[in-house]
Amino acid sequence: MFGFTANGIDADGKVTVVMATLAGVSTIAHAFWRAGKLPAAWMTVLFGLGIFRVGTYDLVRVMKGIRDSGPLGSAISLGIGLFLTAISGVALTAIADWSLTAIARDATRR
């Protein structure tokens, strides 16, 4: 049968890659920049939420396209990339939130 694939780096995939890179940079800043722990952690939360938003938007858009394609919809297979994008956004946000909780706990101990 014929196959079709979509490149995940087209269009908003580039935005996701940039946000993931910036989240990595802010995580490194969080680890090594003592005075900037709070802003770096908040930036990581925002990038994680952005990645989640892009992933879920694309996932819903593709799922609606599959549903609206009628009988051809059963022949369309959705890859794992969009699911992994949404899950990684949630994981990044949760880890950064955990880090914010640790920062707050350390601030109250002083």
C-alpha cells in the first residue's frame, strides 16, 4: 500500500525544538546560577507548558482530520511523535514545578 509521512520539524515543530533547547539552557542556568534559581525554574515551567500546548494542539488537529476523513480515516495511522511531544511537555512542567517547590522549601528554612 502507499505510505505518507509528515516531518515533525516542519512549521511548529521548529518552535517545539527551540522551546526544548531554551528549557535545557534554563535548566542548566538553574543548576549553576545560584541567584537565578527562581527565574530559571519559572522559565522551564513556561517552556514545558508551551511544548505541551503545541503537542496537544497538533494531536487534536490530526485526530480531527482522521475523524473527518470518513472511510479513509481507518487507513490513517498516527505516529508516536505527537504523543511524545505532549508527554514531554507535561514531564518538563512537572519536574520544573518540583524544583520550584524545593526552592520555596529552602527559602522558608532560612
